[in-house]
Amino acid sequence: MIRVQYFARYRETLGLDDEALDMASDWTRIDDLRQHLLGRGGAWEVLAERNLMCARNQELCSLDEPLEDGDEVAFFPTVTGG
């Protein structure tokens, strides 16, 4: 099981804080999970942004980070200040 959390604008766009997904055998990286989510279409296209950030088990990482059953993954947009 993978727990996926959505933050900031992603949460607002998707209308979802988090969800639990059964780990698919072909998900070896976080990007594989993201591609699965993008396949839902519609509002999920927000996760195609180039500046998307992610974390695995509460540690910032890249989309190439390995994914394992039991992981927690978070997606959030880049935050800028002023």
C-alpha cells in the first residue's frame, strides 16, 4: 500500500487530501506512480507540472526516487516567497 498526500494547490485542484493505493508491480519509481495518477485525466493533469516537488517518507526527493510498498509519497508545488 502506498499512501499519497497532496498539498497546497494540488489538494485544492484535486479536492483530495490523501489516498491509499495498492502498490502496482510496475511502480519502481515515484514517477511511475505519478504517471498512473496522470492517467486519470482531467484535473490530475496538474501533476504534470515541470516544477512539481515530491517527498518520500517525509524526505524531499526527485521523481526518480525508488518506490517501495509501504511508502508515503507527497506531491506539492514549488513555493515561492516575496
